[in-house]
Amino acid sequence: MPKSTADFIDPMIGAITEHESTWAGLGKTYPGAWLPSGLVQLGPDTITGGDNGSGYSAGHDSIEGFSFTHMSGIGAYGDLGNLLVTPTTGPLYTYGGLPNEILDETYRSRFNADDETAEAGYYAVALENQVHAEATCTNRAGILRFAFPTDSRARIQLDLARRVGGRSLEQYVRQVDNQTLEGWMRCGPEGGGWRGGNTPLAYTVYFSLQFSQPIERSGVWSVVVPEVWRGEWPERMYAQWKTPAYIEAIRNATIEPFPESGEHRGEHIGYYAEWPEGVTEPLLVKAGISYVSIDGARDNLAAELAHWDFDCVRADGKAAWNHAVGALADVTASDEQRTILRTAQYRTLCDPRYFADADGSYPTPDGGSKRSTSFTRRTIFSGWDVFRSQFPWLTLAAPDTVNDTICSLIEVAESRGGGLPCWELLGCYTGCMLGDPAIVVIVDAYIKGIRNYDVERAYAVCRQTALGPNTTRKGSAEYNELGYVPGNISMTLENCYADWCMAVFAEALGKHEDATLFRSRTANYKNLYDPEVGLMRPKDEHGNWLPWVGKLQMHGSGCVESNSLQQTFFVPHDTDGLVNLMGAERYLATLTELFEKTPAGANWTDYYNHPNEPVHSLPFLFNRIGKPALTQKWSRWAAKSFYGTGIFGLNGNEDVGQMSAWYVLAAIGLHPVCPGDGTYELTSPVVSRATLRLHPDYHTGSSFTIVAENNNDDNIYIQSAVLNGQPLDRCQLQYDEITAGGELILTMGAKPV
């Protein structure tokens, strides 16, 4: 039987968070079950705490349990991992333990990686305690199937306090009947979580859970939380998994039968249910999840998972993935290339995910809720990463996701009374990264005709972000006054680019005064160019150059997650201006140096550092200076060098879809340099054929096909191009040309032309 599109998805690519060989070149992706944009991500947890954002690492040899919410591909202390469900046999233990340690008196179980199965929308593993566990899900609900050994009492434990990066602050559980539980877990920064608690993120996860078989008996455990855990950041982020007093308190939790009142509440509690020996039928556990209310969780379960047919849910999930990644059809490539490509597509559809219930309700910052039927509220906007490749890809492949995200960004900005978030998580402005990526995403969508939102509201929050009052722009006051941010190249260049986007937006809306203002700021990057060193260099508040630390130095260079050599080229809106500033010869030589001096097999490098975002547009800049063969050479090299199969198949954090989106676009021969100008640079495709299925609500055409004739590992250079039967003598396509539909035929060869 031939493979379906979804069969080429391998959720294990990049699914490792820590390894002795490297500190940076790990994907940190999550291999559990989830659907496109799904609120629920259900599957295995191997670790609580540390810089393990997904809660899972293929390098670990034991599993704590299976939780219903996860983040994927983040390069920071993670969050979520709520409602941990663990199948156990034998004595009852209340401590989850740590990976790769002695498991005595813990509820964790060892496993062998050979006994894992990870597919799109499905995960399974055989545990050492002889329980076979499987997970699948809908958008807002999930279902687990456990086959227990018949000679042991079957037990399900719920660690309600557990959270990927810490602990929830308070939990509640109500036993509705002998097959139904409902409750919630309240989380805040005091318990760690995102960035170790160094952000004001607060949320509550509500659940409605059912067992497929009546409970024989049940109970709860309660932990007296030691005062040592109630410290201030950063101490608190280590406390729960490293403080012996807390671990001892968890081990010695009070265990008692479920209260006669039918409910239990505390700061660190768990729940267990047991069934008699000899149960031959698999035990199923399903739950609806909501960020709004228990009623919402119950309704989500009823709306999406009213039955107990696990295999049907799994099949529906696979069908959903076949449809979603089928936006790119008729792919001609090797099986390895297909696996990398389809998995990359899969990763681009994780976030921004649904934050709303099935009826459109979503939480608001004041603790209330709102309901929308015109868009689906989404969350997890990793803006600084994803404006570069992921959202330009989604404007082609999933424009409804882009539109929902813009509506969500407008909503969260207005509800907070400030500008747009740079990195949003569950309604929180996390403070991560810099720039105004939400402006870029909104303007790029607007100029592409994605406009199912109130455009004036969108413009208002963009303007406030760029100018204030209550701007979220970092370095805003200094930038507005001086035309640069003292000591910071990255902030200056990001703000300058966002100002160019604002000028485009203002001009399109006929706001001429604003357009003039923003246009006057688009050349501010020139304020930090030092002709002596030939690169960007930070200044102090008086306009004096700061001491030169060298072009390869990251720390102290005024650059964020980059150095001056890499950051200098971030002037996407004015390549010609930067070329004139540097001189054409120096520009080409410096850009070429970035690639030619990258060490073979490089992980994290001072040159072309693909594991991090600031360099992602650089291969395509050669097109802009009349050297398209170099774009073809280096983009093809990057696609081959930094992407592969297996757990080490991502050479850097996935960064919530960005790394994968770069590959998808480059693999089909397209990539933007400047989101907001509607242009995609042409480059050497990895695959020999691919058809983009266009969206009838947003695009005028039905499909756009790219064919690379004579394409192989040697023939990486474009010899000629024909667009819709006519010779193409340029190395760019406009968004409107792609979305009008048609066919681009590239003839490939071994030498540049």
C-alpha cells in the first residue's frame, strides 16, 4: 500500500532537548499527538524542569506520564505540561522522579526507544511496567488507551501539580461520578514555568475527564509545600526539582481515600483511581481541555470526543494531517527529502494554536472571557522568529491561520491597553526578544490581500506599537530621539525595518502625514554604520562609537543572538541603500565571507549561523545584488547542511515553526528577503516538483506548480526559467503572480549561467 502524505511525517525529527555533544544544536520539538493548530498536545513527558521546553527528550530513558498540553521547539524554560496522566501498577508513589536516575519509589517507568511509535496525530510506547500506552487527540480533547497486565491492579494517577517548567500553584478536582472527574490547575510565575518564572504569565487549565470503566476505588494525595519553594526568581525556578526538602515532601505526601465531599483542593495535590486485577479490556482515559472554564472543557469534550472509538480518532487525525500538509501536493523527491519536507510542513502548523473553546470563547487578561464567531483566538506567537519565514509561508499555505493570528494580536493589544506583543503566550507579553514582528506580519498580510479584520483597528495598534503612547517597542524613547538605540545594533535595525513597514501601511491607507514620518526613519540604520570597520557598530547616547569588540563577538557587541558580521545585513527593506553605504565590492566580499568561512558540519558558528534566525534571509540577498547563482549555491547548501532525519535532524531550536518554514520555502525554490514587499526570491529547489494548492477565499488561482527539470545534487544552478509559457528573466516572483496560479519551469544544470 503506497504511503500517504502524512506517512512521511516523522515527529521524532528534532525531538531531543539535551545532549552532551552540544548546547545549541537541538530541535527541542515535541513528538506527541496533536492536530493542526490544536489546543491539545497529548503525549509523553520525560522531564519536569530545566531548559527542556517541550518536557520530552529522546535522550531520556523513562517517562513520567502523558500530559495534555505542551509547547514545541522553544529555546527557553518551557511551560504547560498540565494534567499529567500516568498508568501505574504495584505500590502507589507520589513522586515523579527525574530522568536517568534510580526510579525506586517513583511513579515514573522506564522505556526503550525501540518501543516508541510516533506518527502525525498518534503516539505509542511500551513501558517497562508492562503497560502499553497510546495517545491521540482532537483539537481540544485527547484520549489515552492503556493495556494493563492482567496480573496487576490497574491504576491511573493524575499529578495535578505537575508543569513542564515548575509547578502549578493551586489545584482542584471534583469526582462527578465513578467515571467522571472535573477540575483545574492554576499556574503563575511563582511556580516557575515560562523562562523559569521570569515573566508575568498566569493561566488556568480546566479539564473534564472520563474513564471508560467504572472506578473500583479512588483517592488523593496532598503535599505540604516547603517555604523554601516560595522564593523569588531566579531561585524559585530551580526549587521544585532540585530542593531536597521539596522532593522529600512530595515523597511523603499524605495519601487518603477520596473525600466524602466529592472534591479536593490544595497547593500540590494528586488523584488516583484503581481497578481490580484481571481487567482484559484496555482502559481508556479521555479529557476535554479549556483555558476558560470547567463548563468549556466539558463542552469541548462533548463537541469533539463524545464517543470511545480510539481508532476512529486516530484515523480522523491522520486524515486532518493529510489534508493540511496536502497544501503542497504532487511532490517529486527522494523518500528522505519527502520526510524532511513533510515533517517541516507539519511543524509550521503547530502554532499559533487555538486558544478558544469550540464555541469561540477565550480568556481575557482581567480573568473573564469573550466569545468570537468571526475568528478563532490563537496563542503562542513567537514573533521575532516567525515573521521571517513561517508567516510568509502561511500566507501561501494557510492564510486563514494568518488572518486569525492578526485578529488575535489586535485583540490582545487592545485588551492590554498597549502595543502589540513581540512574543505572546496565553495572552501574556512574555518580554522575549525584540523588534516589532507583529507589525511586519500584519503589514505583510495586508499588502497580500489578507484583510478579514478591522483594518483601522489593526493600523491603530501598529501605530501605537511604533510610536506610543504605551509602546511595547524596546528602546523606543532613545530611538525616537536619536534615531538609534544606544548600545544596541539589533534594536535599531529591527525598529528601522518596522518603521518601513509602517510607511507602507500608512501609504496604502492614505495616511500621508504618518507615511512621511515613518518614511523619514527608514534610513536610521545608517546611523550605526562605521566605515572604518565596514560593519554596524554601537554608539553611546552622545553619538560616540563604543569600543570595538570585533566582528565575531556576540556578547558586548550590541547584537542580540548574533554578532556585527551577521547583524549588519539586516536591512531587508533597503538592500540598495546598504550596498551603497558599504560599497558594492565590500558588501559582496563580506556577505560571501559569512558562507565561505562557516566550518563544515558547524553547529553554532560565528559565520553563517543557521541555527538562529538573524541570518535566515542572507542566502537570498545575493539575488538582490545580481548574483543569483550564489543564492542558489548557498541556499541549497544550507538546506542540505542543517536539515536531516532522526532526532538530530534539526540543527538548532525549531523556534515554533521558523526553522521548518525556512526549509519548506527553500525546498520549493522560494523565500522572502523583506516581508511587507510581497516579493519571493527564486532559488534552487531541493524537490523536483511541487504544487501549491491555493486557498479559494484568499487567492485568485487554484494552484501553482514549480518544476525543476534535471534536478539533482550536482545540478543546483538554474539555467533558464519559464513562467506560464513565457521566459522569465528575473530572479523574483511577486506574491500575486504565485497566487494567481500557474506553472514555473526551471531547467537545472551543474554550472552557473
